[in-house]
Amino acid sequence: MTITQLTYIVAVDNFKSFAQAASECFVTQPTLSMQIKKLEDELGIKIFDRASYPVKTTKIGAKIIEQARTVLKEHQKIKEIVDEELGIIKGRFRLGIIPTIAPFLLPLFLENFIKKHSQLNLVFDEIETDIIIDKLKKDQLDAAILATPLNDNTIVEEPIYYEPFVAYVSKKHFLFNRKKINAAELQLKDLWLLKEGHCFRDQVINICKKYCSINPQEEKPSPTFEGGTIETLKKLVENNFGMTLLPYLAVKEIENTENYKFVREFEKPVPKREISIVYHKSYGGKRIIKALKKEILSVVPAQLLVKEKSIIVTRD
């Protein structure tokens, strides 16, 4: 039994395909299949049902793969211990980041972070929260930046900043003439939302559930549209359709432009979302996490570091 063989069976389980697993492991499919067959012969069991597509694990195979994941994580820790002792930050670092954070936060810190840690091979994956959690547990990501809390005891959360929600209001909307708005004035039927799967969508709905005098479940938006990106929702507002809620950093980049006229902040207590770096509790690369957190804190506006006198909105 070798580390390579364990790596191969975990890859097949992740991708449910021998071909994709071989590509991910940078080997030919016959090589990968042969090594897995050797492991199965050594153990005297079948790990995968090769007759099924996508590939399925056998009952005993699932238990072996679970243990293999643990072994591979512990094996990686040996390298991380050495790097930690030598003060080195290098290797591959796979970072997940949700779509409502990525385009606004990454440009703020990425260039300086790369310059400071040139031996680090950064791999970014812009995906939704539930997919990130699954990939962290399968060791397909090392860490992620997303909105917390997650309420998952296998995931470590290190809060970085607290991002206010802001309103983006069209000229025809009754709230456009307000300097600031009260969360109780929100009407879900007027709000453009992101598609299901985005935690930001769930948070916006929860703001309405908490503060609106109208039951959000009874409101029926007209016309109905759910956007895939924040930029799409902004364009609707700019063309005189309704309003939407945005994360603070999404409007920070337009504060000196003509479109900033659509921005309205909330009265206190301001609804905010908690943004954290998260990673699986078995992850050993704490030095990378510390360096990443330090870099982000150095570029985020100071007012986002304050949690007090605000309402932290969750996705549940």
C-alpha cells in the first residue's frame, strides 16, 4: 500500500471517473487503474464498482477511502511542519471564494500577496458556499473565503471583516429620495435577487423576514427575474427597474462614478455579513492562512473591521 495508491482512489471517488482522476493526478488512465487494481488485490476486496457510471464505491470501499483521506492529510502535515519550522510559504494553495466576494476583494490584495509569496502556487475557485464546504471535506480545497457562520464543527472559521449591506435603488423607486433607508421599509417584491444557491440571496431574504412588516412569503415579485451575478442586478436598477441589495465592497469601487447616485446606506443598526477564512480542522497550513488573513486586513476599509452596533445576517 502506497501514498500514491491512496491518492488515486481518493481522486476516483472525487470525480467518479477513472479518466478524470488520471488527468487530475497527471498520469495515464491505465497507470492509475493498474495501481488501484494492485491495491485491491493486496487488500483482497473491491474498492470500486467499475460496471457503474459514474463510478461508485463499494460499501467497504467507501470506508477505505474515508480512511485514505485521513492518511493523506496527515502525510501532508509532515511537509507543512518542515515549512513552518523554516518559515517558508510555498507549494500549491487552493482557495475557494464565493462569487459575491471574489470580484471585489481579490483585486485589493492579490498583487501584493503574490509578490510577497512568490513560491506559492495559488489556485482560485469561484464557487458557491455549499460546493466549497463539500470540496473542503474532500480535500479538493485548502481554504476558502465566504460568509459565516456555517455551523459545521468540521470547519474552522476565522472572521476577517464585517461587510455592510447597502441598497442600490432606481430613480423610479420610492426610496430613491431618501439619504438613508430603514430595513423595515424593504419590500421583497421590489428586490432583485441572485439565483438560488447563493448565500447572499438567502441573507437578503432573511433581512426582509426579520424587518419587513409584510410577510416575505406572501409577496409576489413582478416581473420575476433572478440574476446570476451582482453586475446583472445593478444593470437592472440603473435602467430604472426596482432595487437590490449589494455588499459594501461592490459599491466601494464605484463611489467616484455617476452610478454612485443609486447607493443608499442603511440606518443603524446596519445589517452586515461576517466574512471569514475557513478551512477543514485537519488542515495544517496555518502559516499560509495567517499570511492571507494579514494581507486582507491590510487592504479592507477600516470601518469593515467593526462588528459592534450592527446586525450579523446569516443564511439560515
